[in-house]
Amino acid sequence: MKAVIRTQGKQFTVHGGDIIFVDRYAGSSAGDEISIGEVLLLESENATKVGAPLVEGASVRVKILENKRAKKVMVFKKKRRKGYQRKRGHRQEISVIRIESIQE
């Protein structure tokens, strides 16, 4: 079974057992289980359900494997011939989640 879910403003296509990286869930820790109710599409072997905008009664159970920080992204600004240079780094807080089950 395949599903398209929306979480934290982003859409993901997931199957059972997939491991994906999403923005960190506030107040969560490793081992927590969360239910995502924003399912946009469900697809099984014989039928496809498309939501308008969400599929009624469908949910996806996920387990948080770990909370960590992504790789550092460097932001460098420069204006030539003006002596202006700024270098900043940013590390996004992310959660690694595993799709446990997809319910219709």
C-alpha cells in the first residue's frame, strides 16, 4: 500500500516500512509513536482513493527513530569591491521516522 501524506507543510509519498527525514516534531523524543491524519491519496493493489483534500478516515502511524540535526548549510554573502562579507551556517533540526502502518 502506498500513501501521499502531508506533514509540517511538506508532502511525502510513503510505503510501509519506509524511513524518511522530516522537520523535527516539537516535544517528541525517540521511540514516540505519532498518527498522521493528513492523507491526500491512498493506493492499494486494486483501488486508488484520492482525497478532496483529505481521504476520510485514513491515517498513517509513524515511529520516531531519532531526533538529530542535519548537515550544516553555509550561507555566504558578499558585495564585491565594498569590503562586505558575511558567512553564516545553519543546521536544521530533523526527525528520522519509520512508517509503521497505513490505515484506510
